[in-house]
Amino acid sequence: MKVEVSVPEGKSLYQVLREEGLIKSAYCGGRGICGKCRVRLGGKEELACLVFGPFEGEVEIEEELLTAPGENLPPIPPTGKSGFGVALDVGTTGVEAALFELCSGKFVKSVKGVNLQASFGADIVTRVELAREHYGKQRELLLKTVELLLKELPAKPTEVVAVCNSVIHHFLLGLPVSGFERYPFKLYEREPVETTGRELGLDGFPSTKFILPPPLESFVGSDLLANLHYLTAEGRTNFTVADLGTNAEIARWEKGEGVATSVPAGPAFEGVGLFSGMRAVEGAVYKVFFDGRSFRFLTIGNRKPEGICASGYFDLIYLLKSFRALNSEGTFTEEAPPLIRERIREINGEKAFLLYSDPEREVALTQSDIRKFMLAKAGVYGALKTLTEGTPPKELIFSGAFGSHLSERSVKGVKLIPSQLPPPEPAGNLALKGAALTLSTGVEPFKKLKEKLSHVELAGNKTFEKAYVEGLEL
């Protein structure tokens, strides 16, 4: 896509594109590190964050698919109300909305997309830091994301239940996020909020009622409570649920009470910041296997590979470890058999395994990718081990698109989950399902869950620190 831009003195091209929502994903927040803000100027590839004004002219940027079909959801209990309701899961990286007919509870359609706010950094911490100077623009892009998704649905909703992590919750409501900068963290709103699109600033939906269930704690939001709302409504009584994304939220539930925590897994599980990383959308390699002669893979939608999503990374790293191409520290070795060594080469100055190439692109796993992935999975491993000490749960449930394609062998083979836990069960987007159920039940179940949940702070927790180190190995 080619656009005409004007960059004033003292600003970078990246800042201008970011303010317009034209760069959707930047791992480093515009620090010249991740290389995700590449553009073409005069036929030459440049990093937009390193191009400073004054500048006027044409810039070519890569187009991203803003929305795509979401998952099919079960019906909700009939409400008897007229009109349509929307369940909205607003994640750090991805956003998904599902439309229901309120009277019958019938599911109509769902759509998902990218949180445009990600142009201010792939992780929550970076966005909180940048909010000191760019709070208004970040909130504007978040509201633009919500409007974009709602307008993709075939009917205008009369009410929306929105669940999200605590930081996104504050951005949506126009509350300060400065309380998330340092410990002790501060929530400015802990109670359910009912408001309108007009009050939020959603001009396209002024009369729509918006219901925001409460967060639990600083980095444990209403999205995790929505997971628990849905699972307990199903009658599950002894489980651990992990909602794994940029911000990993995990809860252990047993005998009508539970504990919950969060860990900054980083954006690797969303494919952000990795050489060939992408979300689980069409064109993503989601499964990698060895057929006895060579590496094979499957892509979502059976399309030509454009990159690799989280489940594909787990498979690939597990296979390379199994063939001794990677050691326990995740470093490429010289011990791999010839058929693998011939695929290991240097890309951008570091060792990488080339999974696929054509004249347009290379799909590869680099040494730095592996390191980022190991840091992400170490946090999850440590949090799971901390919450499940003693008697393991009967069920381990993975929520979100992340778990939909995961191989049990790969997950245990690269040490994402402690050995004593049961095999993970993929359950789809439970945050979205819980938000949908709330269209029928209201927010009262969230209040009761909060009374039964205690928050575990992992900073300084000795069990977590020891388990985190264990999780840094393959």
C-alpha cells in the first residue's frame, strides 16, 4: 500500500505512521531494534523509526489483514431481550467479537482482528511507558479497533460485554495507566462498569450499552475471570486454566475457590518480534512434522506459508531438539544429521533453520527467535508450577487460539508445562465464551468469583524463581 506522508522536523516516519494506525505491529515500540517497521522509500527498504523529518513524499507499507472470521461459538441462554448483543475480547495483540441474537441466544457471527494499539509496542509494559506522552493516541487507536470490529458484524448491537486485561480495561474507560508502571501497582477501577458508546467515545455506537466486568488485580483482568465464569458454569470443579498470550493469565480452581496470577510472557506466543512470526491466521504454519525423509508442515487455510504461529514454533523447536540440532540451552549445535545441517544457515547475521523459501520470502527459525520463545515459555512454566504445587489438577485447559493447534508431545517436549500436569485440553477462546455467557447472566458471577479468588504475586516468589530457571531449558 502506498501513502503520501508529511513528517515534520523532530519526528520519525514511524511516529507519523503509528499515529495514523498504519503500522499495526512494532515489537520494540520504535527503538530501531525489532525491524518490524520496514517500509520502502524510493525503492529502498528502510526502518521507519530511523527516518526523521522533515520529509514529504510517498511511502510504501505492507498491508495487513485488519479483520478475519473468528471462531464459531455455542449459543447462550435466551435472555428474552430484543436486539443483538456482542461478546468482545480485547487482547493486547488480538481482538475478537461475537454477535448473538439476545432473545433466542443464537450465535450469529464472530470476527477477529489486530489491536491497532500494538503500534505503540507489542507488550503492555511498553505501552504503559509510552502512555506518559501518547495516552490519547493509544486510546484513540484502541477505540478505532473496537469500532472496526463492531462494524464488521451484520447487526448493530444494543449491548456489548467487553472483557480484557487490567491495562486495556483502564485504556477503554479513559482511566490513567500510570498505576501499572511500578510496584505497588494501582487499579483505578475494581468494580463493574456500565456505560454507553457515547461516553466511551465510540461515535458509531452512541446508544449501545457497554458492560465491563471487573478485573481481579493489577495484571489479572476480567478476561481471566470470564474464563472461570464459563468453566464453572460448565460444572468443572478441579482444573487449571491458562489464557496464554502476550500477558499470560493463569488460575487454579478447586473445591469452589482458587488462586490466580499473571506473567509477562511477552509477544512471542503471538508471533510478534520473531523473524517469521505471525498470529494464527491464514498462511501461518501451525504444524511441523518429520515424515522420515524431510520436514513437512501444514498452514492455516492450506495457503502458501507466510510465517509461523506459536504451535508451529513449538513443533519445530521440539523436532530440532529431538535431532540434537539444539542443545538444552536452545543453541544450535554441530551434532545435527546432514539433512538438518543443510537447512541451517546464516540469516541477518545469526544462525537460523530455514523451513521454507521462495523468491518472495524465507520462513525460518533464528537463534534469537529461540531465545525469545524460551523466555516466554519459562514464565508460563514457572507460573504453572507455582500454582499447582502439591496435588495436580484433574484438568489443564489452554484458552485462546494459542492452544487450538498445540501438540501435546511438543508442549511437554520443550518444557512448557511441568511433567506432573495432565495433558493440556484446547478449549478455544474462553474469555470470549465467558463474555458471551455474561450477556445472559450479568456480572454478578464475576463478583462471586472475585470473593473466592486470591491473587499470587510472582515477583520475589522463591518457588516461581526456581521454576523459572528450570523452564529456561529445553
